[in-house]
Amino acid sequence: MDLSGFEVWIIIGLVVGVIASNLAVLKYSAKFKMPHLGSHKDKSIVSEDDAKVSEQQSQVNSKDNPPSKPD
């Protein structure tokens, strides 16, 4: 199998192009923030949806257990 100089340079160019495109995609995708799955160990990090759910649960709990009247 005898490759001419032209074919070798095409293969080298393709390999360099693939590497450059992968680096460009990594650089572009580094700007995005990934959503956190599961519960957080740090409770100070609460998403807006979690805050709404906990607020709704506290409202439901206060309706189910009205404050007792003092004697």
C-alpha cells in the first residue's frame, strides 16, 4: 500500500480538523450550566420550583393543623 504525498497531507488535515472541531465544541459547551439532579447537600441552594413546593406544603400543613386557642 503506497500512499502518495498528497493523500498523506489530506489525512493529516482531516485529523487536525477533527481535533480542532472537538476543541471548539468543548470551548462552546463550557459556557452552559448543567442542571443539578437529585437533592443537594447544601440546603442554602434551593431552586425556585423547590421553594414554591415547600411554600405550598407549609400552607397545606397550616390548613390541616389550625393553631389551637389558648385556654
